[in-house]
Amino acid sequence: MIKLTRLDGHAFILNADLIRFVEERPDTYVTLISGDRILVREAMDQVVELAVEYQQRKAMLPSFQRSPSHAICSE
């Protein structure tokens, strides 16, 4: 997840896995895989840097496995 800012100043959190591409013309638009576009204050390079950092952090997270549940029997 990355923190971005809309043009009106409101911050929001975006799942970086949903980003299809980012373009700067001159405002920065983030286009999602759904086709939705979001206009943000951050420069294109900042959005890319945040997304790359997110992916790096995600790759470093340990994977967790659920242990099988154990039934407790009382006699």
C-alpha cells in the first residue's frame, strides 16, 4: 500500500498492485488495472519510487502458514 495525495489535499492509501501505469502531463495521473484514473499531487517519479519500495517491502515479508488446528478433548 502506498500513501498518495489528491489535488484537493486529501491523502489516501492505494494498493500499488492495482497500478497499471502512471503518466505526467503535466499533472500526474495514476491509471488502475480497472481503468479508473486518479489525479494526484505527487510527481510521476515519486509514485514510481513509492510503488517500487512497496514491492520491495512486500518481497521481504515472511510468509506465514497456518498450523493445523488441534482439537482439545477433555475427559
